[in-house]
Amino acid sequence: MSDETQASFLQRAVTGAVDATVGRVEDRVVSSTKGVIDDLEPYLAAETVPRIVDALIPYLVEQVVPEVIAGLTERLAAEAGPAIVEGMTPQLADELVPVLLERMRPYLEAELVPAVVDGVTPHIIEKAGPQIVAGLMPYIKAEVVPEILDEFVDDPRVRDLIREQSLGLLWDAVEVGRAGLAKADDVLEKVIRRIFLRGAAEDGVLRVNHPPKRERSHAGIVSRSAGSGIDLLIISLVAAQGLATTLSLVGAVIDPIPGWLIGALTLMFAWLGPLYLAVAWRVVGRTVGGAITGYAIVNSGEGHLGVVRSLVRASVSFFLMPFWAVGMIGTAFHPLRRSWGDRLLGSRTPYLVHVEQKTKRSRSEWF
């Protein structure tokens, strides 16, 4: 037998012996280990494992868990997060959001909304408000304002209110002018009494019954002269225009117009003045000039002048105006400011407000 054959035989013999020995050892080790583990399992579960867990927890909390969370966070944010949000959005919108809003409403109304309004208001007033108004102004002027005005104009209540306000402003302006004339009456009366070295005449009417802003109850020279001037202007315009128109019409028929006819027409239109004064005093107790300057022409009582006294007074004051003007000096020495002509004809000139108080009529009824 050669050396190589002997070596090969020896190697197989050793290998077989080793394998047999290892197999038997493994069987013994497995059976022994299983028995040891079975014996140690209660002890490990009760004693060793809790100690190992207690020892590992600090390390896991401080080292392993942060690394795991850091690694998972990026993946969750990039992949899982959007998928979760997308999948839960319908449910959140349909179920969770209404519940949250309903439960948070008391807090929102009591705390959050006032805080937001307080914080936003200054910004709106300083910046957003002017910009919004500037941007909306062209539209407001072009569309909104005309519609609002149309609705206001079509509303009868608004028209009545505007009319009342306009009349109120007009009355205020008229009353200011009347008060100024009444003050001028007092001043001129004092001057006349000083010139004639006469004292003041008692009014005869309690001050509590005087019209507002009036020192006396009856109109004096300034108020009456202003009213007469207005009446004279109206009469002159109407008479002149009427006479010119009438002469033109007559001239179209008779050319040339006889002198006597011109005189007759002139006299006829001249009588328009006294007729106007007499009718106004008899019917309403005042002329247009007297109504504007604030006095009336009444009899010694509280009624209107009769027809005869109205015609006589109108004729004298119109055709004998210089004599009537001189007689006005007597107003400074009479308690009710009656001129010498008023004393002869039994008339007087109370301020309109005083007449309205006496007769219990409103201003609108007097005009």
C-alpha cells in the first residue's frame, strides 16, 4: 500500500470519527441547552428581563428613539403625511371641523373675534379704509349715489321732509331779518324821543306777551317803512308793466293815442296801488311787504280793517305819502306805536308773531 493511499484512508477514518463525535456532542448540547433554558425561563422572565429592560430604557430614550424618530420624520413628511392628510381631509371637513367650530364658537365670540377686531381696526382705518374708499368712490358716484337719490326723491316722506326743512330755513332767515328791523325800530324811536326831549311811552302790553327778540309789541318806523318800500316796488313794477302793455295794445288799434286816454289809463293803473293795499288789509290783514318785514294792519281790536277804513287808509298812505311819513313820527310817543294817521283811522300795526299768538294761528296759516 502506497503512502498516498494510507494518508487518504487515515483522513477518512479521522473525519468519520470526528463527525460521529460532533453529532453526539451536538445532541448532548441541544438536549442539555434545552433543559437549561427550560429551567432558566421562569427566572429570566421574572428577574433578568426586567433588569435588562430597565437598563436599556435610558439608552433607548436618549439615543435610539431620537434617531428612529428623526429618520421616520422625513419619510412621514415626504410620503405618509400627504397621503394621510389627503385621505382624512373629506372626513375632517364633513365631521370634525363643524364640531370644532361649534365647540369653539363661545371662545371665538368672547375672546378671539374682539381681539382680532381690535388688532385689525387701526390698520383698516389708517391704510385699508382709505384705499377701499378711494377704489370704490368712482363706482359709488356713478352707480350708488344716483340710485339712492332717485329713491329719496321718489319717497313722498322725503319730499315732505325736504320741504319742511327748506321752509324752516326760510322762516329762520325771515325771522332774523324781522328781528333786525325791530331792533332798528327801537333805536330810531329812542333817537326821535331824544330830539323832541320826550320820555319813553309805556307799551301797555306785558313783556311776557312780546314776540321773541322784540322790545315792543307793535312795529315802528323802520319795519313799516321797509314793508311799504317793498309794496311800492311791487306796485310800481306791476303798474308800469300793465300800463305799457295796455298802451301797446291800444296803440295797435288807435294811432296816435289821444292824450286824455293816456291820462285815463295812467290814473286807472295808479289806483292799482291803493286797491291792492285795501284788499290786502281787508282780507288777510297784511301786504306782501308787511308779511316779509313782520307786521300786520288791524283795527283797534283784533280784527281786520273794514272796507271803508281800508280804502281811506290806502288812499291817504299812497297818494299823500309825504304827509303820512310825517305822521309816522307819532309812533315814537304812543304806547302801541300808532302814527297820527293810525289814531285818526283806528288802526294799529302789531308784529306778526304777536298777532299769531293772540289769534292762535300758525305761521303757515298767516301767509
